[in-house]
Amino acid sequence: MNRIVPRVLFGLLVAAAVLATAVVGYLAVRVLGGDTVTSRDGGSFGEAAIGGPFNLVDGDGQPRTPADYRGKLMLIYFGFAFCPDVCPTELQKMGAAMDMLGDKGKDVTPIFITVDPERDTPAEIKAYVANFHPRMVGLTGTLEQTTAAAKAWRVYFKKVQDPAASQYTMDHSSIVYLMDRQGKFITHFSARASAEDMAKTIGKFL
Ligand code: NI
């Protein structure tokens, strides 16, 4: 018996150490590991650094900052008005999602921010966004201002000269961002998301 007790104690200590390691490891993964945390609302929170301040002008040449859109959700997309297909597709989805939300959609401001301010003047962008939704806001600015905004949302863009055409085009990432009433990032939609997907997710935050 006297020889067995220390062995049992040693066994228990080893078991406790293994358990403690597992618990610490699990906590480390929970706290440090994932960049996405599921909220009570079931939405996907993470990438918290997406978004930020911007200084742009709207289609009427009025200076605009995120403060102008506080109190409502913002549905934001970056692109350019000359874009042949990607931008129109995404902006149409945004407009359709707004329509699906019906009256509740009034608490969402759909926003298009250009990455091509050289061509997208306030007048140009105002006429362009009107194609997609009556309440869609088009924002432009100086190249510095639109570049800073794109950077805040981690949007990639690059001017590309097409040797076959006199016009240049813009390579750009195509993601729709949903921001909360304080201007903080909620989630994003990739090209795979349908207008129905967008409306459903946005509806959870209204
Ligand atoms: Ni585009």
C-alpha cells in the first residue's frame, strides 16, 4: 500500500498537469486564435480595424465624413463608374437588398466610394449611383482623399493602362461592407453573396 499511494498521487499530478495544459491551450486559442467572433446576433464580428474616418464629397460637392451617416447602418462599396461589369453587379445587388428591406431599409445608407476620382467627378458619380438606388450616395474627392478612404477599408486598387484602348481601367477588390450605426465594421459580403443574403444579414441589425 505504501508504495502504491505515491504512484497514485504522481498519476493524479500528471493528469492535472495535462488537463491544465489543455485548458490554457484552449483559452489561448479562444482569446488569440480566431479573428472572427460570433456575436449574440449571429453576425460575424472581426477584422475590427476595417473602416475609419474619411473626408470626401458627395454628388452635390458637399463635404462628407462618416459623422454625416451616424445613426444609420452604412452599406459601403468601393469601385469606379467606368467599371464594365463588376461594380454594376455589386451595386445592383446593394440596391435590390435595399428594396427587399422595404421600410426598414430607410435605416441603411448605401454608399459608393470611387477609387477613380480623376474621372468620377461629383456630377458623374451622382448620375451613376442613381442607376442603382434612389438613396444611394456617391462619394468622391481628391486622389489623396479617396486613397485614404480605400486604405481605411483595406480596399486594393490599381490604375491599369490598357494598351489596346485609349482609356485606362482600375483593378480593385470587390467587397461590400456593412457598418453599424456608430460607423464600426459589422461584416462584409463577397461576390458570392446574393441580394437576398445581404438583406437577410442587414435585417438582423435593424
Ligand atoms: Ni469595378
